[in-house]
Amino acid sequence: MAHRSTAADANGQSPDRALRADAQRNRARVLEVAAEIFATEGLSVPVHEIARRAGVGTGTVSRHFPTKEALFAAILLDRMKQLTGQADALAETHDAATTFFTLFATLVHEGAAHRGLAEALCGGGYDLDAAAARAGYDVSGRLRTMLAAAQEAGTIRADITYADVKALMAGCLSRDVDDTDDIALNRLIAVVCDGLRTRPS
């Protein structure tokens, strides 16, 4: 009686596992291409064009992201996942104040780069911070923790609240500047961060 073996590809993967890996690669590719397109060409680019540039079928995009809003949300959550990893890595090698100010600046730049996506989602009642926290990508929570730690260390003013930080971040994003104008944005961030630091008595 012949021995039955599980079919495997040339890399030793079962067909099911290879298919799952292929689907994950397709999803990541769609997210990457869509994020670039939306940032440079606006949100009106149709799904079939995103699929074409990603090298997949329109059906593949629709299976992963049933609506365009779902695609918007997935792009932002993917960025939140990456930012969470960056924040954790920073916290392991830097003091609380450095981590806080770096994360603050990064979040302002992210907000500028993905302003259209965030406004489109939040206008429909989508709570990005809550969704990110549920997914385990609580960047806001990490920023809040770093604020408290830096205040405890005496490097950030003790009278600053997290609500103040959010308002200052929104203020940096409220100025009508070109989203690609890093010089102007960095100047605003520097002024804000300088105001948050404690002063020698």
C-alpha cells in the first residue's frame, strides 16, 4: 500500500500555507500601493486602478477590503502598527522625553501625510484611536505614558495634560501649509516642543 504524503511546493510549504502567504503578500502590496496613490493623487482614484498598479485583480482587492472606507482604515491601522513598533523600540533605547518628542513629531508628520484619509474616515464617525487600541496599536497610549514619565523625570512641564498635547498636535496640523513642506512643519513642531520643556529655575 502506497504511503500518502502531504503535497508540498518546492519550498516545503503545503499548498494551503503557500496560498495564505500569497494572500498576505497581495494584501500588503495593495496597502502599499494604495497608500502611495492616495497620498500623491487623492482619494478619488478608483479601486480598479489601485488593483492594476498593485498587479492584482479587482476581486482580490475587494476580498480584502469590501469598501473603499475599509481600505482607508486598513492603511491607517497598518501605519499605526508600524508606529507602535517604532515607539516601543525608541522607549527601549532612549529616555522618556526623547521618546515623547520624537513620537510627537512623527505623529504630526503622519497626520499631515494622511490628512485626507483621516478626515474621510473621521467624517463618517470612525474612531481611529479606538480602533488602533482594539488592534493593539495604541500609539496614543504610548505617547501618554511617555508624557507622564518625562514629567516624572522633570524634563517636561508638570502642568501639561495629555489633552493639551492633543490640542497642540492639532494646532500644528491646522495651519494651511503644503503637506510636503517639511521645513514649515518642523519649525512648528520645534516651537511646540520647546514650549513643553521645563526651564531651569
